[in-house]
Amino acid sequence: MPAMKLRSGALALALSLAAATASHSASAETLDIGVMGELASFDTSQVAGGVWESQVLRDVYEGLMKLSPEGELLPGMATDYSVSEDGRTYTFQLREGAQWSDGEPVTAEDFVVGWRHLLDPANASKYAYMLYPIVNAEAVNTGEMPLEALGVESLDNGRTLRVELESSTPYFPQLLAHYTAYPQPAHLLEKYGRDWVNLDHIATNGAFHPVNWVSQSYIEVEKSPTYYDADDVTLDGVTYHTTEDRNAAISRFRAGELDIVREYPSERYQWLKENLPDATHMAPYLGSYYYVLNQRDGHPTTDVRVREALNLAVRRDVIAQQLMQGTFEAARSFVPPGVAHYQQQQMPLPGGDMDARMARARELLQQAGYGPNNPLDLRLRYNSSEEHKRIAVAIAAMWRPLGVNVEMINSEATVHYQSIAEGDFDVARAGWIADYNDAENFLALLETGVGNNYGAYSNPEFDALMKKAAQTQDADAREAVLEQAEQLALDDYALIPLLFYVSRNLVNPALSGWEDNVQDNHPSRWVSFDD
Amino acid sequence: MLNYIAKRLAMAVPTLLIVITVSFFLMRVAPGGPFDGERQLPPEIEANLMAAYHLDEPLWMQYLRYMGNLVQGDFGPSFKYKDFSVTELIMQGFPVSLELGALAIALALLLGIPMGVMAALRRNSALDYSLMGVALGGIAVPNFVIAPLMALFFGVILGWLPVGGWNGGALPNLVLPVIALAIQQIAYIARMMRASMIEVLGSHFIRTARAKGLSEREVILRHALRPAMLPVLSYLGPAIAGIITGSVVIEQIFGLPGIGRYFVQGALNRDYTLVMGTVVFYGVLIVLMNLIVDLLYSLFDPQIRYDDD
């Protein structure tokens, strides 16, 4: 049997490689990427969420900053910037000669207009809060102030952009590479209103511009000759294929129809690693998979002893290595490794002997008043997916020896998140993928009163530290405060850290300029086919 | 006949009205809303969204607004796919689903009817058993199993056909999805055809035809086939409406831009306007297909006439 498996694997590999080479002599320099879903809009104010969306948008637009293949910040539409002493005023010098794909120059005015557009309440942008660090942004977004009150200004005929922030925001440059901070072409917005993104007259300022979009099938973009670095862009175009069926995407990759498949299903990892070793990528990713512990009144998980016991009994390595076959990393903290300017923290969980840990967990539950006569009943919610289910079942089994009865409730994502936002659970599955590479993006989820703080964890000391971090200019000092804050939350067993996400991509081995990175961002402008 | 058609169409209006109304309110009763997701939105942003889509109005007002727009042929904007209106999405996707579905139905009739007839004529023979065995397999194996296997075999291993993509409806891209869609229909039609053929062959008028000394070929083709087609015909109405409104499974596996997935995705995303748009569209299609089938009856069965009297 093993011999046969090997043979069929080798055959498949040979065939797929042959097919991959064959297809590329035909359509020389077009990159075919299989993405998970459909772009919501080319109007960045209307987009919220998908990794696939930022892939398309990053290729056609460029913010003040852009990302290198490794995910490092590079100057984009701004060639230089300065920050005031108090960290609240940023002044950007716009790139000479940067153009929209219709030949109009990209000016500071395009950023002013684009950001106002995002914050205009009439446009109902889901991600408008990304720009809340800017002076009056929140007030503008709630309609309390006019758009003109926003703290951005175009100076010297659009060559300079000045941005005023509410308070010093050390991660602000990171935000500038996010699609919410992209410019919008003022001249088109004025002419067409929200319809400016219509492909008949859209203009973009990135390395590529969109030429064709068949909803639910593909988006085609072509290299922009007006892009300032066009000489350096080797691809003629990119096609993003909507491939929701991930296994079908793998077949299309093997047949040479796709060069890149984003987010292949984790259960296929072992097979892919054996059969397409050169194409199969897996790398740390800024995402945390955790269980929320409900700390609203009336839930057993308000008791820190219960929270510690539940944390103690979870065998993270077993879940990561055996259950998920290495497609996740075990997590003992909330902020994942790889976050810039940050040292990973640890939840105080004794390592090694599981029996000792279970004994300690039992003792804690007993102290909290639970035992054979008064078993701990927990309602565990997760959103329907085979993966989440397997993990939930395993965790329930790990808690069972403690006498914990778990009632499992699964529902589709919409219902799941609504239920946990309403606090209708004891323990619930959640995940967080970083918007920008900064520990604050994770830790903010544990601040009192924050919408995504599903468990309603509240510790004034933690809140004070977060506030202090926000006001700390010095990067090292700020890092220390954030680390202190996370350690505090981990000592409180504020949640159950379980796993860290990894990025999973299939990449044609004939490509250069595609590098694994913690944010899983891969601008196509760096990518080329080896000859 | 025209009178009959007019009457039927008039009757369709209240039916559709009920379908639309029930769907509208069912959709709103479902827990969760279009803006509930992994990321909880700050309340002020949720308020902006609710206002932008008029979801902050009382439900009856939203209903009236929806019906008002619908009468003018406006399905509203999609909540999820912002660069397209629901009408645009349906108009872009429907030709794809229609082409796929029509080809699949044609293939199913072309293969299913002769299979059923042959099985009926050689009743209880090896041929009958093997044809019906194949048909049973076609019904039993779901298309989410068949489709990836076909893609793997013909696309990846043999490399004869593209594994996925629409490519403007190029023939090679159509082959696998059409076959995958047709398999189950072939099976249904073959089994239905066999059963009704057997029944018809046992009836008096066939005995009479044979007694007149007609050749077996003439008996089958001229006298038995048409009445035996009636059950298939009644099945075809809803089946065609179902198949040309797309199959979410086939579309996802082959990456085709049909409208099948809008219904499922719309429902999961609570994309109210998209779901309503597909419901209305599907409803109208079913009504029309049923009407066409009823009209076709008169061609196949001389006992049925729609006279204007």
C-alpha cells in the first residue's frame, strides 16, 4: 500500500508539473491567483474583511506606504515623511510623477478626498474606524462634524499631506499600507460620485489597473504603464479567480490553471507536502485562534479559578500537532509570534507533567465549588466548520476528566457572532487576524467596552496600561507597556489561547518575488516568472 | 388558448405576492443580520450601515419600500457585492446558468429517454438491469462526489479538459459541468420513462395498434412514445426551472459565474436584497415553466385541450 501511494503521488506530481510548464509557455506573463471569495468593491470604503480583497486592492492601489515582498514598510505614494515631537502631526511628501492610470497626477488632495469618503457616514464604511486615530475622524463618521473637520490637509498644491492625530499612534505608518488609507481619485469622484469605480472609467494608482470583472468568476487586471515603477514590474497582468471550493482550487493548480492558491484547506496539508513539496508553503501568520470566556455576571467563567482550570486542562500541542497535523501552532499567549517590536508573553501554565496539571485543575474547580455533586456545566459555542468542530470536541474531551459537562452549540457564522456578542455562551470560539502588524491590534480586544471583547473581560489596570501605551512615543518603552498589559491579561486567564494561525499557500515554484511573511501579503508587483 | 394563458398569468400574481411576502419576513426573522460578522462593528458604524440600507425603519415600511421598488423592476443593491446591483448580478449570472442548464437538460433527454425506452422494451433482461443499475448509481451518487472526481480524472490526470473556469462559455469548459449536472437528470428521466413506457405498453390502445398489424417500431414511435412522455414532461417543468437557476455545488466546484450560489451565499450572508431577488426570479421562472409544460401537454395528450370557450 505505501509503495502504491508513493507511485500515484509521484505520477500526480509529474503530471502537474508538466501541465504547469505547458500552460505557462502559452500565457507568458499573466499570474493566475485562486482567491477564496469575491471582492466586495473597488471602492475601498465598501470593503471589509477578506484576505482575498486586500490581495486585489493592494495590486491596483497604493497608499502612502507600501509593502515589500517580505511585508516590510516601504515608501509608496509618499517618498518621505516627518513626525512632530508629540507624535501627533505627520507631514508626508508626495511622490513626484505619481499618476492615476488615466494619466492624472496623484496629489495630497486625493488622500484628503479618499479618507473623507471613507469616513462619510452616508457611505457607511464598515472599516471606517481604522482611520479613527485621525483628529475628528470619529465625529465625522458619526455625522457630528462636517467632512471638512477631518484632520487632514493638502498643502503646496497637493505636494504635501499633513495629518493630525488625536493622540500619538505609533502604528500609524502601518495603517497607511492598509486599503482603508488608500487615496481615491478626486477628479473621478467629483465627476461620477460613488459610481467612479465602474470599470468603464475607473482609474487606479497601483502597479495594475482592472480591466474586466465577471462577478463570481474572475477579475482581470493589467499592468499600468503610468505606474511610477512600471519598468520594475515584470508581469503583464494578474487574474484573480474566485475559487471558493478549496479542493477544486488545488485541482486547478495541479492542472496548471492557477499559479497561486491562497488558503488551501488544512486537511490537505500532508498530502500536498508529500506530493507538491516545492509548491506547498506554510508560514507563521498574525492570527490567533482562541476561546472566549464569558465574564459577564452569572457565568461560571467569571471565577478566575475556573478560567485557570479550563486553561490548564487544554493540551494545545495535541490539538496543533495531532488533531490539526501541524497546520496550526500551539498558543500560550494571545499575541502571536512575529509581531513587530514585541516579545511574546506566556500564560502561567506549568509545562510537562499532565497529571500534575490536571490535579491542580481539579483542586481549583473544587475551590470554586464544583465537584462530583455539583458538576460544572458549560455552554460552548462555535461557528459551523469541520475544523472548529473537531477542536471543540477534543477540548470537551480534555475537560471531561475534570467533571465538566460541555453542551456544544454550533451555528453558522452570522448567528454565532451575533450570539456571542450578546453574551449568550460560557465558552466560545473566536479568531483574530491582524489588520496591521502591531500588538495593540490584538490587545485592544481585551479593553473594557470594546465591541470585539466578546467575553467582556474588564480589568482597570489593563485598560490603564493600554491607555499608557497609546500615549507612549518611544517604541521600546511602548513595547514594554504592551507586554506588561498582555501578561496581566494572561495572568487573569482572560481567555483560552489555543492556536496561532499559519498561512497556507500553493505557489508555482517557477515564481520569484513571492515570499512568505507574517501578514500573508503578497503584492503581485514583485512577482515574476523565472525563465 | 390565449384566454387560458392570460388566466394562468393572472393567477400567478397572488402566488408570487405570497411567496415574496413570506420570504421577506422569513428572512428578517432569521437570527443575525447582514452586518454581523467575525468583527463586531462599533455602534456608530452599524448605525451608518443601518441608515444607508434603510434597515433602521420599521419593518412594514421596509416591506412597502421593497415592494414599491420591485414593481418598478428594481431589486435594490446587494449588501455584499457593492459594485453590482442585484439585477446586474442576476442578469450577468443567469445566461451562464441557462446555457449550462439547457445543455444538461438536452443531454439528459437525449440519453434518458432512449435508455428508459430500451429498458422498458427489454424488460427484466440483462440490458434492463444494467441500464437501471447505472441510473440508480446516477441518482445515488451526489454531484459533489462525481464532479470533483471527473475534474480530477479528465482535468488533472489526463489533462484533456479544463478543471474549472468559465472562459466565456468555451466548449471545453462546458463539458464537465454539463455532464455533472446532467447525470442525475439522465437517471431520473430514464427511470421515469421506463416505468411509464411499461404502463403504456400494457394499455388497450397499444393492443389495438398491434392488432391492426402495425410494426413494433410504429407502435412504439407513433403510439406509445408520446403518452409515455407525459410524466417526464410534468417532471421537466420544475426540473428545468431548478436546473437553469443554477447549482451551487457545480458552480463552486468548477468556478462558474452562474446564479445558483447567490441564493445560498445570499442567505448565509443575510444579503436580504440578493436573496429576495433570487426568490422572485426563481418564483417567476417556476410559474412560467409550469405554464409552458401545461401547454405542451396538449401536444402530447389529445385528451387535453385549452379551448377558448
